[in-house]
Amino acid sequence: MGRDKALCSWRGRPFWQVTWELAGAAGASERYLCGPRRHEFPPEVECLPDSPAGLGPLAGVAAALGRARTPWVLVVAVDMPLLRVSDLRALLEGPGDQGRVPVWTSPSRRLYEPLVALYPANLAARAVDLLRAGEDSVQALLRQAVEERRIEEWPVPEDRRGRFRSLNDPSELAAAAAALDDPP
């Protein structure tokens, strides 16, 4: 977007606040923003720096998993303001002994949406190991967890697919705002 996505605006509120409130309404007992603290964040918003910094989303997921005081971590990227509470609750309603990750399939491949997923917190060491090995893809962590049956694939229902997407540039944000025909 050419600027910090956390500070982009959706319906008059910054992305970070939309995500923060959405996670709370879905029932998240702990909430953190991964990445550096911004002066725009109120003091009650706890930030977790990526560790190590600069390695992309896997470093943020690793930081959240490592900080968790609960067995499960709901990861939600700040650039997905189209999500609804019902979308997050659908992830949280998965089987009791597995996490859940949205999956898109085509005849040639499977693609996970790693930045709105329910992770078992005990994947923290695995995430750190991947980072140390030079792997920065959250897809690798998810493939391993799915193979080990620690995370369940959740095919996103057709009527929800448009909400499970990142808004990556101003034109996508404008198009999403114009196309939105129902409240969050």
C-alpha cells in the first residue's frame, strides 16, 4: 500500500483496531499485535516484535506462538478487514485436538491462508526451527502440521471466500469498500 498496513483505514478505523476488536468479539482471551509498537497504539495494546525481525509473517507467527499462555493461537492479519466475527468463530469451532487453517484447492495445488488460522501453541519450537534453517514460509509450517494432523484443513465456504483476503494496495481497498453490500 506504500504505507504501514496497520494504520490504513477501514470504515473510519485503522486496520489494527478493526482486527483487534474482531478478535475480541470472536472470543480471543489474549490479544497481541505482532511487529513493532507504533505511537498510534494505545498503551493497553501489547505488541510482540517479530523474532527475528525482517523475516516476514513466519517470524510474527513464531512470536505469537511463543508468547501464548493458552493452547491455541488465533492468528489474524491486520490487512483483512473484510472478515467477520462469524468467520473467526467458524475457525474456532474446529475439532478439539487440532488447529484449523483455511485452504484453497485447485487441480494442481493446495494453498493455505496462514494469516487467519488457528494454530496449536506447541508449534512455536517448530516455527523457530524453520526460521533458523532459513525457511521464511508459513506454508512450510502449515504443510508439516497438516501432515502430522496437528492442524485440520478447512475449505472456506464459497459464500465467505471474498472476505478471506488481504487488501494489498489502495485499489483493492477502494474496490472492497465499493463492493461491500452488507455490514461486517
